[in-house]
Amino acid sequence: MSGACPERVRPAYRSCIVALPPRVPLLVASLVLAGPLAAQAAVAPERTIAIDERLAATAGLSVGDRVVLGPVAGAPGDTVRIVAITRRGADPSEVARSEFKVRLHLEHLQSLAGSGDRVGRFAVQSSPASSPAAVSAAINAAAFGFRAYPAAEVAVETSATFRVVNRFHRAIGIITIVASAIFLLCITLLKVDERRRDMGALRLLGISRASVVRAVVLESSLVALVGSVMGAGIGWVASWLVNWHYQGVYATPLRFAIVTPGIVAFAVALSLALGVVSGWFAAQRLVRRAPLELVGR
């Protein structure tokens, strides 16, 4: 059940519109904080519900509070007690939904909605030893009028948008890597060209071409390594800020940006490879010139 809760009417009263699953009539539930009248209206056995953390934070409810849940706002209803506050899962499909959720026992929901045995959808959890595809096939063969799908298939159908976003991010990453490689090569060529006199002097002193190439490649690799470590640190801080902001906005544990050890290792390895390649090209351009030409004579 989900819905939108308006602003507070008075300190002891809050009203919420609760939307039931598909093909179940729309209900308006009145939530009244526990008080003398609510305590007197309680009957045995006491019914219990669970609400999500967003509703609890907005309405100021907590575990143990008693509320009145009815089919029409302001009308008599069932006095229930909140026994649990659930946390939203890290489901990308629910991030943008500004809905509140209330969980009831099935028979209580049926009697409150007056819908009998009708249901929009339900979930079945299979044992770890069984195959979800085999379970769904057995359910589909048992009766008609509904269709069972494994959770993996449902996830694939509902994540088409996120696959497009993933491809878009991958394309941006490839373009960034190519641009970074070109930029690193240009910077290395410029820095090596500025030191051509020093390299020419070393060549005149008898330093071999291989030694010059190794020195340039080593220096370029160190620069790339330091840059990758700094970039990983900046990326971690940026991802922390992004998650902190959007997890607060959407009240969800979903992480919107992640920096994993695998990503860091890949970034460092790629940076070192680009550093070695750019340093080697810059050194080759340098050692192919005569020492006297490098010193300007």
C-alpha cells in the first residue's frame, strides 16, 4: 500500500491517502496518534501493521504507536498498532516515487478493502535448491488466469532504462579515456621537448639511448601513477557527496555512485599503461635526434 501524506492538521492527528494494489478499490485511511480515545477503542486481538521509514519520519510515528486505519478519512476504522518500521530497499525503480507504504496482514487487507480474494500480484519465494524457472513453469501449468515470472525476468523487463543509462555512461568513459590519453601524450611531448638540452648533454657524456628512454618512461609512469591516485581520491570524495545528497533526498539506501577496489585497480593500471606508452613515444622522438642538434649547435 502506498500514498501521499498531507501536512499536519493538528499535533495529535495526521491524515494519509493510501493506494492499494491494482484492481483493489482506493482507500482513504485516517491515522490518529495514540491517545485516550484510541486506547479505549482498541479491541482484542489487536491488529498490527508495519510502515515504511519515510511515513514514520513524515508523520512522526514510531513503533508502539496506535493509529486508526479506515476505508474513508475521518470515518470509524480499525485501531492498529505499529510493530515495525521497514526500510526502503535499494531498488532503482522506486527511487523517484514519493509514495508511503503500509503493510497489513492479508486477511486484514481483504476485509478493509472489501475485495475478497482478488489480488493484483503476489510474490513466491522458492527454496535455494529449486530453480526459479522450474517453479514458475510449474505454477503456470497448475492453473490459468495469471502468469508467473522469475524475478530475473522481471528485473530485465523493468531495467531497460537503466541499461540505456549504463551504455551512455560507458560511452562517456571511453571518450574520456581517449581524450585523457591524447592529453597525456601531448603534455609528455611538451615536457620532454623542454628538456632536450639536458638530454643532449647526457648523450654527449656517453649516456646511451636506452638509458634516456628508460628515464623518460619511468618519469612519465610516476606522473601517471600520482595522477591516478589523486583522481581516485577525488572520485571517492565526489561519490560520497553524491550518495550523501541523493540518499537524503530520496530516503533510500541505494548508492548512486560507487568507487570499488576493482575500479581503482583498473584506473591505476590504465593510467600506468598510458604513461608508459606516452613516455616511450616522447623518448623515441627525442633520441632520434643528434646530440648536437638537441643542445642547439
